[in-house]
Amino acid sequence: DGGITQSPKYLFRKEGQNVTLSCEQNLNHDAMYWYRQDPGQGLRLIYYSQIVNDFQKGDIAEGYSVSREKKESFPLTVTSAQKNPTAFYLCASSSRPGNTGELFFGEGSRLTVL
Amino acid sequence: DQQVKQNSPSLSVQEGRISILNCDYTNSMFDYFLWYKKYPAEGPTFLISISSIKDKNEDGRFTVFLNKSAKHLSLHIVPSQPGDSAVYFCAASVNNYGQNFVFGPGTRLSVLP
């Protein structure tokens, strides 16, 4: 079955530690995205990538980093510089970089900083 | 300042009746609108979309209406079913580019049996 797989589903981190969230898709989509969801707020874009080896900052990129070495994979690292990292993180993909239509989402990763 | 607003955080409806979820936007450049449905601890799933050249789009029990002059869209679910209970996000985009999607805060719909 085609889809987007995020792991881990739940993650606990101590303050000051970096953590990497995995996102893999087998939909053959060019574009991939990372969003953050906080209670009472809409999804906010962290980073996006329209093509392999290229990515752009979204609205709230500070304290995060990404890589796009393979079309299928778009991992997100939450660094110790992110001041409020506890949130629900969603990875998404779409079929073409522009004029994309709908986004397909993974099931999300919930990060809790202790 | 939120560009996409969903002013009702929650809505309860009796099974079999109509559910109406509302969304307002401020950016007149938005030309593509989508609704997503989200169950707890899962990612959102696409429900229905509408382009700004239309004022209505229908898919089974789901209909989206767009009023461009009022910068308002609504999602109608008829008849509502208990399985429709979820959080519904409205999203808007300029030129239908994925990176331009702006999401509202969501409305939690509860369909009561």
C-alpha cells in the first residue's frame, strides 16, 4: 500500500537533546513537507522540499533542520535551539512541486520534552 | 493575525441531521480551498476541495460552498453519521502550491447517536 510512514509515533526527549523524526513515502511524490500542530492552532509549516537535495524554510523553521538526500525520505531534526519543541509533528507529501492539489499526511509523531 | 479562521472550536449535531462547518479567510489572493478531517493521533485526510472559479463542489454526503465576496466557505455534511466525529481543518492556498497552504485552527465535530 502506498503511503507516508512517520516514526516514532511517540518520543520523549530531555531538554538540550536533539531528536530526529523520520518520514518516508512510497507515493513517488516530489514534494514533501513538515508541519507542527499545537492545541487550538492550525498546522504551521516548518520546512518543505520540492525536489531532492533542495529544501526551503517555512513559517517556523527556527530550531529545526531537515535533509532531502533521497526522494522517499525527509527527516526532521528538532534541535536544542527549539524553545518549545513539545508538539504533534506531521509530515506530508504532494505529487508535484507546483500546483499540487491535496497534501497526503502521515500519522504524525508526538514529541514531549521532559 | 490568522489568515484562515474557524470561529467555532466545536460543534455537536444529532445523527442524521446536517452539520455545517464554517471557515473565513482574509487573504483575497487565496484561490484554492480544501477541507481535511482528522481523527485523534492520526494525520489529516483530504475530504473535499474547491477552486475559486466555482461556488459549490459536491462529493457524496459532503458539499463545500464558497462565497468569495464574503471570503467565506462552509462544509455541509448530510446526513451526519457518528463516524464523522473528528476535527475538521479548513485550508487555503495561493496558486494551489503546497507550500502556500494556510490551515485554520480546526472545528471539532461530535455527531451524537
